[in-house]
Amino acid sequence: MNLAYHGAQFDGWAAQPGRRTVQGELEAALERLLGAHTPLTVAGRTDAGVHAWGQVASFQLDRDPSEELGRALNSMTGPDLAVLSAGPAPEGFDARRHARSRTYCYRVLSASISSPFEAGVSLFWPHRVDRGALASCGDALRGTHDFTAFTPTQTEHVRFERNILRADWHEKPAVLGEGTVLELWIEADAFMRNMVRVLVGTMLEVAGGRRSFEDFVSLLDGAPRERAGDTARALGLHLASVSY
């Protein structure tokens, strides 16, 4: 299944008792349709408030799914969650294990006044931004690095090296009204919890003149978490696509 959702009203992807989550809502709808609990595997577990345009989830079924499965699921979920497509996959397909890379987009509204149309999907940033510094930080990320500094200290991760395939900043007009949106498009073999958000928070420090580019680069050799910047807000982060 290919999924899209606006993360503002979800407590993340993973099912949690008493909380509204993307997995919980979809699995409840699947159970009503199929008559049995059907666990989902997802390409990227998003945190509370994070959005997705190109999430991928898989599940095992002992028969071919109905052509109307996606439409039926959409009739049972809220307007902030959509099944874009649903259909059979190769035998043994696993949305998480078989993914070769994930691409995220982090959106920053660079303007002196916030926009109500960007408020839920972009980080409002009325501060100085050196576009060249952002571009240099993105260039430095490409390749394999130790991202210990960019994930919480309390973590289940045992491997902190990640291969960054792409890290580019782009500039575009705001959706509506005035203002410029800066987008970081970053693709990697895998990501750690909060990794993109801490990268963005730290890169904005470099772009604002509060941290040197050289210091940013030094963080990519396994520096401790406390040396990196703040974690940027979840609302600016979007899972854009998954490659197989």
C-alpha cells in the first residue's frame, strides 16, 4: 500500500493503546474489512506530527486483495489519511526490509511573518539564513558518516553509520501568500530517530552564523549528541518516497 497522511493529529505511525496512530487506524480498518487482525509492516516509522506523501506499508494475505481495497479503506479512515494505491506485491515482500532507500523533505518557511497556510507543514523561521551555508552543509553530508550526534542518546540503534545518497536544499515560493520555503531533500539507506530534524536544527545554526561550517563537519565523525543543535519541530518533516 502507498500511503499519505497529515501527521498533526497522529501520535506517530506505531500503534499505541489509547492513542490515535496511523498504524492503529489502518489495522482497525483492515480488521473490519478482512475479519481478522492484519499486522502492517512499514517502510519508515514516523514520529508524532511527521507527515508522509510516499509511505509504503505491506501485509500478508492468503488471497489476492480486492481491487476496491484502497477505496474501502479510505471510506473508513479520517480525511488526514489516504491510501493512494493498494495491490499485490511479490511473494515475501516486506516494506521495511526490502527498501533500498528513503527520501525525506524538511520544509522551512523563511519569512518575517508566519503563514497560516504553511503553519502545519513547515517550520516558521524568521531569522537570518545564509543559503550558501545550507548548501555547503548539504554537500558535506553525502557519503557514509557516523551520525551519533544526530539521534537521541537513549536509543535502540546499535549502528550509527548511514550512507547519505542525496542532501540538497531548494528554494520555492510559499504555498499561498508571501514568503520563501526552503526544502531539504535528503535520501539515505536508512535513518535514525530524529536524525533529519537534528540535522536541520544544526544546519540552521550554521546558516544563522551561530555555528561554523567546520564544526558542523566535525559532528559527522561520531560526536556525542550534546554537541549538535536543537531538534527541529516535527511539523516540517515529510516522508517523500521509498525506493525498492
